[in-house]
Amino acid sequence: MLTRRELLGYGVSAGMLGKVLASSATGVAAGTGAIELMLQTRDKQGLVRTTTEHVDPRKIAIIAVDCWHFHWCRTWRSRAGSLIPRFNHSFERARKLGMTLIFSPTNAMRDLNESPQRKATLALPNHPLPALMNLPDPYPGAIRYGMCECGLGEACFYNNNVNNQHPDLKMTTDDFIALTQQEAFNILKERRITQIIYTGFATNMCMWGKPTGMKYMRQFGFHCSFARDMTEAITGYLEEGFNPTRGTIEVIELVERDLAPSINMEQTLRKAGVWDGEPVLDYVHLAPWGRLFGGEAYPIPVQVELTCRHVPGAELRYTLDGGDPTAASPLYRAPIKIENTTLLKVAGFKGERPVTRVSEAKYWKYPPWPDPPQVFISDLQPLHELVGEIKPNSYAVKKAARFNRSVEGHVLTNRDRKFCRGIGVQAPSELVFPLEPKYKRFVATVGVDDECMRWDNPDGLAQWPQWSRPIHGPTSYRICQIIFEVIIDGKTMTETPPLFNGVLGWGIDVEIPQGAQQITLKVKDVESRITDPHGHGDWLDAGFISS
């Protein structure tokens, strides 16, 4: 039989493609016989109740909702991303049983519009949507409001939002990408699906309430459950009072009590005979999972809590010297206090054997803001300027540096502080200036310009009108993650941590070696997979002190 990609290549009509897909769904040889689903619910007192169902795996779809690779909260983004190895391992084995995989990265489709999974979905015929069953909904909005999970101090909700599905999440050409109720319903009907297992993020928001989420599909008559080992809620973090792992567990219990049963995906696949051995898939979770601290409104020290709900019983061991943890490393017993710039690495062990992957997080302590310069570099003529090329799939426009203005021509602004003097650039950028013998120090405050806090409309995807709220216009922020570097005569003198939208400016104060000839001001993209390469960086009040 032709694959879906071959059918699309030959221009088969949507109706014919649907018939072929439907017939192939009933003739899968890999998944013979029913598998056991152990469904877990809770009564009103919170006590666990379990029931067992036996289902043909070819009648099961797994919907992965909003497996994004960017989120406004850094801790949440790291926690969600840490599940990707478990997702990939589980999905590969689910496919062997004949389950249908549907990915639903709502609001994050810029790089997936031309994918075979998306084209296969759009090639299917429309099936009439049934009337909603109007099932009781005790949570008409989010099940629990999601807050920043980085702890006390300044919330990081400025650096919003999402811009694509996680690049490490593996899809095959037999999978689908659906964004709307209609698209998901078409796939489910064509594949003769009766059961849906939900995975993805966030348990209390998108997995429940997005167009393809459980809230709607259960009202269309599908039997919906969710994999409690393949989801994370976003809730919050209060040092030594409430951590994100506790928040996820509480949300899972609320869903089990009021909305839908859960399964353990690993346990289900093991019983089905397709999960072999003891693969190391999981990470220890950190809260906060890296942050800047010590500046205005940032407490010192940071307190880091460690949890590992996916590998119960693991001994959590850590290092603060940059080395990977071993079974002899310090044992985690209480929150770890971070008072200076530190690289924390953590892993779980059972005896001498590592049972998790190595988690790591960097904590940067803010330096003091420098004195204003005596000579502003924006008054000088550069010897050389490099304006980096725009990367593939970027919607940025190549822009040269502007002096005493942002790169788009606005007043230089960082976290609502306005500056008259400085240079606005677009990463990647490089400016080279001559040095005079009288210059003793180079000083600046650097950061992402506030113009990157405005809404952008890169993909222009219309939102499904039956979503919980209408969205008109843009679907993502400009997402910036850039590093500033100062180089003197080819030697790096200082480098900032990755700075995001809305992060308070970082102070730079560099001593200039005697006899130095040139200074290079460089702004780099951290990783184009995570951010669109058009971060607008500002060298604010930048210049030289001569005495």
C-alpha cells in the first residue's frame, strides 16, 4: 500500500485519501489484540478508584497538545522540555501498537505549515461536527491559574510567548498535526478512533481547554483519558512552601476527581509488551530552573528545590563546581542556597547506578550598574560593522545599528527606563571601535530593547472560533535571547548571560589593558532553535572612562 506521503505526492483527492486511511486503520498488523488501560479516578474525598478497560490500540489516538519549546516562564519551559525524551520513547512504542499520533502545537505553526503531517491533516474530508454534549465543567477557565515558577522576586512573564513545537519532539510521516476541533475530528473519524489519550502541556490549561483539548473532545462523545506521567501543570513556586511538582500532582488529582481518568503510559506500554528494559529518560526537576538574581527586586540567596516524581526513590545528588554528579556527590536534603554565579548540576541515583539524566541550571548574580562614561561610544565612528544574515524561516528583516536610537528608530528603552545615549543593534551584530591610550575602562548597561515586548504576527494563523476566548491578530511575541560580549584585541573580556525580553539591564565594567588597540561590541543569538534570530539589543550609556 502507498504511504500517505506517496498518496499526497500523486495528488490523490481528499475523499479518496480518507477512504484509504480508514481501510488501513482496520488492517494494521503490528497491533493485534486489545491492550489494557488501567484508568485511575478519585472520589470526592480524593481516594483513588481504578477500573480496567481492554481496547484495540488501533482505535486509540494520542493527542500531544502544545509541546512548545518556549514559554514565558524559564522554569516551566525547562520542566516541560525535560519530558521530551519520555515522549519520544513512548510515542515510538505506541506507533508499534497501531495507535494514531496527533500533534497539536496551537499558536506555534510557523515552521510546520508545510510539513507532511500538516498536509496529511488538511487533505482529509470534513466530517460534520456533532452537537456538544454540554457536560458539566467545574473549571470554565484554567483549572488552576498558572504563575511564574521562578520563585520570589520579579516574575519573568515579560519574555512571552511560544514560537514552535519543541524541535526534539520526533514525528513520523504517519502522524498528523491538527490545530482545530474540525481537523482533529476529521482524523478521529477517518481512523475510526473511539479513545483519546491526552499528553502535553499544560495539564491545567492547554491540554484541557485548547480547541483540540479534552474539554471539547469528550463532549463529542470520545472516551478521553490523560497520561499522568506525560504532562506537567504550570502553577507556581514559593520557597519551602509550594513547588511546581506539588502543583502538578494537585492538578492531576483535580482532573481525576472532576473531569477524566488518567493512565500511566509507561505502565500501559509495559503491559502491552512494547516497553523493554529500563531506559534512562527523565531529569530531576529544579525550582527555579536557572535565573538571574541579586538585582533590584531579586532576593539573595536563591533557594533551589529538587524533585523527581518520575523516578520515585531516587537519591538526588548535586554539584556546584561544574562537574557531573556521581554517587559520591552531596546528597540533596534541603533547599540549596545559591549566593553567587553558579552552575548547578543534579542527577538521581539508586546505589551506584544513575537513574536519571543530568539536569543543569545556571544562576547569574547581577553585577552593580556602572558609573556613566566620560566619552560616549555612540559619538565615535566605528572602524567596522557586521550585520548578521537572517536565518532560514525567520521573519526578521536585516537591520544595521542605530546610534542613540533603537534599531527600529525608537527611544532606547529597557524595562521602561529610557536612555538618550547608546547604540541599538539587531543580533547577530558586531561593532569595532578604536581605542585611545587615555581610555581606562569600558562601561555600559546592556539588555533587550522594550520594542521587543510588542506583539508580532509572524504566522497569521486564524484561531478556532469555538476556543474559550477569541484571538484577533497576532499569535506570538518577538522572542529574544541574546548574549552581549566585549572583546579587546581579540580577547573576550566579559560576556553576559542570555538576556530575554523584559529582563533588567546587565551592567558591564571592563578594564582596558594598556596599549590596547580595538574594542569589539558583539551581540549573539543564543540558539536559533529557541528564539527567532532578531533580538534587538541595546548598548545603553556605553562608553569610556579615562580617569
